[in-house]
Amino acid sequence: MLTKMLQLMIGSIVFFLRCGRLIGFGTAPYIKTGKISMSSYKQTRVRQFVFAFYMSGIMSLLMSGIITLINTGLTDGFSHRWSAAFAVAWTVAFPLVSFIAPMAGKMADWTMARLFSKERRPD
């Protein structure tokens, strides 16, 4: 069961890496005077992808551990149950964070603009 989950997770990562190439994530940086450099647009796109990778991994690790601990307690086989839950959680969380984080950022920008606009409405 764990190998199936691991295959699913690796397959989804490969799928999103391939999709990322289509929209600009996976383009290789060009070499200029011996240093690797990218345009700021490509750096921003790659940063979003890397952020989604780390954020989904950390959140999946913590949440699967907490939920597994609450549901089954700290008994024999806890680490096996936690790793299985983590594999499933990260497989789902990584694509979701990849696509939802930009939308959440725009929603936060919109909210901040509404809260702190110069043209405040009287209450």
C-alpha cells in the first residue's frame, strides 16, 4: 500500500513538473558569463513552485502527524501509519497549493486594499 502511495506521489510530481514546463515553471536558466541567471519573471514562477513544494510538504507532515496521533494515539505502528497518511496528504496538497496559493495571494491583496484604502468610507 505504501509503495502505491509513493508511486502516486512521484507520478503527480512528475505530472506537475511537465505541466509547469508548459506554463513557464520548468524552463532552464540560461548561462551568462559563467553564472546562472534568469529573468525576474521566471524567478518568480520558479519561486512559486518551490514555495508550493515546501509549504505542502511541511503542512502535510505536521497535519498528518497530528491527525494520526489524535485518531490512533502513540501506539505501536504509529510511524508507519503517519508515513502512509503523509504520502496521501502530500500527494493531494502539493497540486492544491500550487494552484490555490496564487489565488489566495490575490484575495489577500484585495482584502488589504479594501481595508487600507485611502478613500475610507464613513461608518
